[in-house]
Amino acid sequence: LLPDNPSQVSSVSVTVKVLDVNDNAPEFARFYEAFVCENAKAGQLIQTVSAMDRDDPQEGQHFYYSLAPEAANNPNFTLRDNQGN
């Protein structure tokens, strides 16, 4: 609410300096290409992936992975977070 007395109204300019800009989106640590043999066993590890964000220190980040919604209910593929990016 504004005061009833206009002499109590003032304004001030504020400058905001952004110190950290996420100009690098997270990306895979390297190029991955996975192959699955037709005789692969159930539960067999097929691929391990890692990600990085060039804006953050290596120990200060944690990425979460998930399957695409259309693959989430597919019993042939699972995803396990190894807590290590």
C-alpha cells in the first residue's frame, strides 16, 4: 500500500550484477554409442554414462537420469543411478 502522504513516497534505482551465468548446459562427458548383443542376459550392464557441467566444480554437481516417459514402463530396459554423475 502506498502511504496517504505523497511526501513519504520515494524511488531508487537498483543495479543487479549477475556473477554466475549458466552459459554451458550440462553435457555427456564424452560421446557414447551402445550396442546390445542378441544373447545379452537379463540384468546385464550395457552402458554407463557420465555428465558434466563446465560451469560448476566437479565435486559440486549431481545429475539425475531418467528414462523417457514412453520407455519408463518397458520391462526390457532399466536405469540405475550409481550416485557418481
